[in-house]
Amino acid sequence: MRSLNIAHRGFSGQYTENTMTAFEKAYEAGADGIELDVRLTKDGEVVIFHDAKIDRMTEGKGAVSEYTLEELQSHPIITRPLQKAIKQAVIPTLSEYLECAKDKPLVTNIELKSIKKNYRLELRVAEAIQIYKMEEQVIISSFLENSLIRMKILAPRAKTGLLLSKYDESTIQMAKELGFNYVHLKAVNLTEEIIESAHAHGLGINTWTINEMKDLEKANALGLYGIITDYPDRLRTIQYND
Ligand code: G3P
Ligand code: CA
């Protein structure tokens, strides 16, 4: 079966990452899935945003968690030139995204952007995917296995993927025993041995982030579950006849 073409932060190779435009353009470019990052605002809203601070993506400063949703959205995102002609972007909420995605044949990979316990974020994400009846269309990923264990309780029909910066056999074993569905591996760590081992444990592999045509071609031949790329258009071209 062909690997899912998963757009990293939307079509972020061309459009501003984690914006509604980047998600819509990824879908138009033929992506099967969207990867996005979520954080919690001061007033408990789930927003789609990668960094802990707003400094890189807006002209404001400070932590996402120190702002209410209204305050955050008063800081427009610094948009890339191609996108500027389309519309000014503001930080989207997860609900806004789910409302758009719910009727599309898309898998959504929601990465919980938390490096410590954040029960409230987990709870809010579970509520949102249940409200929009999207539980079966999402993969929740995190570097924290405890977070995924809780997500399996809160949203049992959602798939789970453990993010790994480094691969080791005991972690794969643990991911299997905890009932996770996928391991998300950095592309540089992929070897045939690792792929065989994960598959032998019944775990699918999603790899990130592959952008060059020659690397996408190689990855496409490996039988992975998903390939996360900033350029879903490139992977679509490679997979055109698959
Ligand atoms: O999900 C894989 C990848 O998105 C993790 O890295 O920094 O792009 O969120 P980052
Ligand atoms: Ca991510």
C-alpha cells in the first residue's frame, strides 16, 4: 500500500506553517493527511502553533500560554509572500481546523506540543475531536509516552504515534506493549533494520521531515505508513502512478 502523504504543518514549503491557508493548500496539492502542532492558551483554548513563544511567527513576544485566544489572535502571523496575496493569517484554533477538515478524506496528525504534563491540553484535544466526530481520523503524536497513554483513555478510537528522536529496540518494544499504533521517526534515523523491527512489532512508521525529491523517492519505496513532508505536491508527483 502506498505511504500516506502527510503535509508537515500544512503545505509549509510554500505557505505559512500551521495556518488555514497552508492546510487548504496541502489538501489541494493532494495530501492524504495534515500534521499540525497544538498548544493551550491561558484561557484553555487549543490553538495550532508550533513554538512555545510567539516571537518567530508574529511581531509580538512571549509564551502562547500567557495569552488568551483573543489576545493571541490580535497578533497577526507574519505571512510568507505567496500567502500574503491570499489572506492575512491569524493563529487558528483546533476547532476551526476540525470544522474544515471534518468532511474531507484527510488523516490529521495532531502533535501535542508539550514537554511536560499538560492534562488540560490532552482533555481539550480529546473533547474537540469527539465534538467533530473525528476521533477515527486522527493520529495523536507526542514525545511523551504518558501523554499518549492518557489520550488512549480519553479518546480510545484515536490512533497514537510515539515521536522518537532516537531509535532503540527497547522503546519500540515499549510502544508496542503500551498499544500505540505508530512510531514517528526522524528520517535520518531510518534504516532497514529499524523498519523491519518496528514492523515485526506491528507498529507502522511515520517519518519526518522529508523534502528533497530524491529523498522522497527513496522513502516512498520503504513501505512506511506515512511520510511527513513540507512539500505534499512533490510526493504527490512521485506517487502519481502508485
Ligand atoms: O511530527 C513530526 C515533526 O513535526 C516533529 O517536529 O518540530 O516539526 O514539530 P516539529
Ligand atoms: Ca510537529
